[in-house]
Amino acid sequence: MVLLTSDRSRYASALAGLGDALDVVDVDTTDVGRVVDVLRGYPDLAGLVRMMEFWSLPALAVARKLGLPHDSVDAVELVRDKGRLRRHLFENGFSRAPSILIDPHREYGEELAAALSYPVILKDVAGIFSENVWLVRHPDELPAVLTAARTANLRGPVLTAEPYFVGPLYSAETVSWDGGTRVLGVTSRKLSPEPHFREEMGSFPVYFPPERYAELTRWISAILESVGYREGMTHTEFIVTTTGFEIVEINARIGGATIGEAINRALGVNAYSAFVDLALGRRPSLMDEGREVLQGVGQVALYAPSTGVFDRIDGIEALAGHPGSPEYFAVATPGAAIESTIDQRGVLGLVMATGETAELAMHNAMSAAGKLTAKMRP
């Protein structure tokens, strides 16, 4: 296995104990031509695994150029564009409202404020990490949000204005092959107070009554079929409202943070093996494995207390002997610049713990995370 990355520090803790077991190549992974040139140096290349959203479309372009197995380009392009996805969901009966596209650099006057239904969510059509997401409660707040968007580092060309759904946020972790989808389980979410939507903790697998779980499985499967995503893994965020389920976004990948590890520990599987199977063009064994829930897993994100330079985490030694066998997974390395604390860019690391149920695991993780303190440099 070879890791291509433009920032190996992102994997510092994972790589530390591997020695020479993994080759690491430093390359701009958004440069399709350069990545193709690097991979042509491997005559026995069998497949390409893609992970993060911002590399999904370049990775598919690389796979096509090299004649490697890959999932549907059309489907990934659709779900990566939050505006297009919302319109698709609305037009196919899966959402109660469409998207309105907004160019933050355009002068709209009063017609835009009048066209929106409040409260409304404005977000980058290609955003990640809960970055560049704004809650607009009243028309008077719209000008300030558009001003902020003009100076933000948007990944897409425009914003999408979407419905503000009221209810708890969850995510469905799925694997699909040949149009069939298995929901591996549901992850809970605890978000920061509004107006921000910082993800702070979660647990897996959330218990839904059998009838509700079957309903959720049918709903998710129908949506993935409608967008043409017939083969691959997804992390689909949804809100449970008083009138039913509502999609927030579909991510054509495994869940971020340590959700993949949570799946492994809860179900006794290796969820990442599905990426290898898919990269080789074969049916993932994960479609059939781990049908019994062995335990619950909780995780808590540790955020920087302020922007600046990250120094260290104090208190990790206190995790030894704590219920749930908590572990600390580093995300940021000492010396990293922390530019934001209102979204996932401010995550320093995560604490994961287990328990007999997802709820007990969550409490173990919360208790363990409370033992840790993040220190920043002056």
C-alpha cells in the first residue's frame, strides 16, 4: 500500500508506529496529471482508494485515466454539489424544499431577502468540515452573512440556501454494491450551540426500534438509488423532524473523525476492507459481516480553546484504568496553527471509549475527555 498526500503531518500519529510498512509519497493530490505520473511508476497497480471529499473528483479522474475500477462519477459529482443535491431531493420527493443558489459577490437588493423562508441555512455548495455554514434567522441578518461569505475561503463558486430542519442530527453509515445497500448503523451527533454547527461528540450504533430502522433503511436505499450511487460507502447525515427524516448531506465516503474505527469495534469488522474491495472492483465482504452488535462506541472531539498555535494535551495518563478503555487519537500535531474554533478545523484530537450500549459508551467517552486539557502557545 502507498499513501499519496500533500500533508503527511495529518497522519503523523498513525504513521509513527508503522516504520517502513507503508510508502508515503508527497504530492499535490488535486493535481490529476501529477498523481497519474506518480502512479504509473507502479507497474502492479491494482486499485485506487479515495477518502476525503475534496479529493473525490480528482481521484475518480485519476482512476479513469489509469483504467482502474471506480464508482459513479455522475453520482459523486451530484452529491458533492450541495445545491444540486437539494434540488434533486426536492424534485424526487425526498425533501420538502429546493435549493436557492446565491452568488455572495452579486448585489441582489431586497429581492433575495424576500425570496428566502426564515430561518434558513446558507452554506458553501462544496463545503467540508462544517466550514462556511451560516444560520440566518431573519432578513436583517442576511447582509452580514453575505459580507462574511465574500471574505471566506469558499471551496465552491456559490452558496446554497437550504431549509432549516428542526430536530436531532444523525448519520447513516452504509455500504452498497450492485444497487443493494446495507445500513451498517446510525451515529448520533451532539452539536455546538447555534448559530454554529460544530460537531462535538457522537456514539455508534444508535438504537432505533425495528420498524423505524427498517423505514430508515428503505429511505436511505431509495435515495442512494435515485442519485445513482449503486456501489461504494456513504456517510449520510439526516435530521429526524416531527414530520419524518430529512437529508442534510450525502458524503460518498466512510464517516470522518473515528467513525470507521467505531464501526470496527462495535461490529467486530474491518470497515476499511470495503475500500480495498471497491478499489479492486469486487463485492465488499462488509455487506455480509458483523451483523451482531458487540458493543457501543462513543467519541468526543477535543477542540482548541482559542485560535493560535497548538502546544500539547495534558492529562492523557489519566485515561489509564478509566471505564470503557478510552483512547486518545491525535489530529493536530504540536506546532500546528489553529485558524478556527467554530468548526472542525479546530479539532485537536478525539477521545474514543466503549460501553455495553452506545449511550454508556458516550458517557464513558465524555468522562474521559473531561480529564484532558488543551494547551496553546502564546
